[in-house]
Amino acid sequence: MRPSVAGQIKVNLSKSIKMKEKIGYATGDLACNFIYQTVSSYLLFFYTEVFGISAAAAGLMFLIVRIIDALMDPVIGTIVDKTNTKYGRFRPYLLYGAIPFAVVAILCFTTPEFSDTGKIIYAYITYILLSLTYSTVNVPYSALTSAITQDTKEIVSLTSIRMLFSNGGGMIVAFGVPFLAAIFTQATGNTGIGWQITMSIMGVTGAILLILSFLSTKERVQISEEESKVGYKDIFKQLRVNRPLVILCFLFLLNFGVNSIINSVGIYYVTYNVARPDLVKWYGLIGTLPALILMPLIPTLYKVMGKKKLLFTALSCKAIGLLALFIIPPSIVPLVFAGRLVSALGTITAGAFTWAMIPETIDYGEYKTGKRASGVIYSLVNFFFKFGMAIGGIVPGIILSKFGYVANHTQTTTALHGILLTMTVIPAIFIIIELFAIYLYKLDEKEHKRVLAELNARR
């Protein structure tokens, strides 16, 4: 039975989006990644090496905070879908969330002189606040894509530029954060202050970029009053009828959980296994630099290879690079960097393309339910994205603790082996599961075209 067409969206006929607006939109993801990538890559290290929290306690905190954060995302998504202001549904969150986001990020990398218990409480409070402010900004920012345009080619172009800036932000963080932290630590003679100043620079820059993104974009896709009647129950309805969305959420859970593990443990691997802490920034840079070449090629790769083949190839490349690092002696630095590069090629391609798949699940959800619940669907994706990060946060802490890792000490052979396993073999196992999930995704190019044709006919 065909869903009701009451309240279908009204689309501005102008489909062409100027490059200026695409770049302006992409600066929002650059801003988010200045903070997200810093947290993903360095917060565990900061807690254990600088703030003085044990690896096990930090790992447990990552899990608890991410679960709280993930549970709040669907709530935020329903609120966003009901928002109606003179600035639109999604853009206001970029404007009003920018400064709180930056302030809480700085507090996260601040080291007050508290007792051990006080430090843990402080870390929980600031980390929870950071996660919630990130969601309040990032859920509507992500959903903004579907409000800027519905043209498929423009969505791919918009997402590709966004991912280019996103990975550019990751590259800046990978190289710049440890570089700046070292400089300011040396200048002040205090590691904690060095990290705080570094995060202040990233946070303030991020806030400015979010405001710029707000000013640069326009919401063209307008919805009727009926269409805005999205409630919490629509979350469960989407999970029940939107199978492509469910599989995509599972891919986000695994893929970004793996990324979180790799990013968190990478700094330990270079510091202790490779025994070259001076190479941390270069190791991070190699993990993000290929984005400058790959992102502009994503639309072409998709056209030539198709959805499933592209994802399968990217994830296989990611696994091969990780397993190579397991075999390569860490003393052979050039080969270590080669393995890192191979893994990064797959990581960047798979990550970018999974984000580009979200709009088609929104189309499918509208096809099945008659409602275009952009905020709800992006919040569901964020839920699994962050739950994956929770897994990625707790796994390193628990495993490193079990293998006898001790902060700021020479590590035992057992601890070094634990670091290596955590960064290579364990993520590779998750990637194999991802490869199987890809085969279950039935919303291929032909089916998506059919869905779009049906939606256009209804309108």
C-alpha cells in the first residue's frame, strides 16, 4: 500500500549549487573534525599520560560516556526535525552551538589539581558535555545536506567536498596537535598547559568555521507542517521498515569503531613499539594525507566500480595494511609507514563513501513511510557511529591494561604485543564482518533509481 503523500516536501527547482556554498558547507565538517579528531586520537593518551587517569578507568569512561551520548542522539534528531526558525531547521544549531562546543572542548583538555577521584569526576562531566554539544551541532549539520539540495549529483559533489575538508581537518589534527602540544609544553614547561593551549587554538578556530558555515549555506528544501510532525516513534518505524538504513548503521558501528581503535592506539604504537615518539605527528599525517588525492576521485570511483565493489575494495585495502603492520618489524620505519599508507587509503575511501550513502536511505525511508525524517535518520546513524566509538574507546583501555601497560614506563614485551594486537589483528576481525554486511545491502544503484522515480511520481 502506498504511503500517504500528505505533506510531501517542496523542492526549489534550482539544482545547481555554487562552489562557494559547497566550500562554506564543508568548513563545518572541518570545524567538527578539529575537535572530534583531536578527541578520537589523543584524549585517551591525554587522560593516561598527562591527566593521570588509569587506562582501565579511562576505557570504561569512554564506553559509558559514548553510550549516554548515543542514546541522546535520537532525541536530538527528533528535536531538530521539529525546529522551525527564520534561519531554517538545521542552520541555527551551527550558529548557537559553535561557542559552547569550543568552550567545553577546551575544558576537556584542562588539568585541574584534583584528587584521583576528583579527576575522574571532572573527566566524566566535561567529556559528557563535549559529546552532547558535539551531537547538538553535528546531527543538524549532517542533515543539512538533504536540505540544501535533493539532486543526486549535487549531493555526491557536496559530500565529496565535505569529506575532503573533513579529512583535511584530520590531517591538520594528526600533524598539528602533537606538534603544537610539544611546542607549548616546551615553552611553558608544563605538559598540561601545553595541551590546553593547543586545544584552545583548535576550539576557537572550530567555532569560527562553524559560524562561517552557517553564513555560507541556504536551506532550499522546505517541508510542510504535516511533514514536520516527526516524533520519537518514527525512530523505531525507520528501524522496522528501512532495512538499508539498518545495515548502514551496522557498517557505521563497525567501521568507525575500528577507526577509533586504530587512532587511539596508534600513538602508543609509535611511542613504544617503534620507540620513536618524534614520529607520532608524521604517522598521523600519513593516515590522513591521501584524502587530498582520494576525495575528488570518489565520484569517479563510484561511477566505475559501483557501490559494493568500491566498499569491498576499500575495506580489504584497510585490512591488508593493518595485517602488514602486524608482520612488519617496528624497527623498519619505512615499511611501517608503507603499511600505514595502505591502511589509510582504504580507511579514507570507506569512511567517505559510507557518509555519502545516508541521503539514499532518507529517500528509501520516505518511500516506505511518506515522511522525510532527515534529522531522525542522521541521528540514528550518529547513534551507531558513536556506539562504535564507544567500543573503540573501551577496547584499547581494557586490552592495554590486561597486557600490563603502564603509563610513562618502558613497556614489557607482553605490553608491546598487546599494543600491536589491539591496533592490527583485532580491527582486522571487525573489518571481515563489515565485508559480509556489505553483501546484505540491497539498495543498489538500480533500486535507488526506482525509489527516486516513485518519489518523483508521487510529487
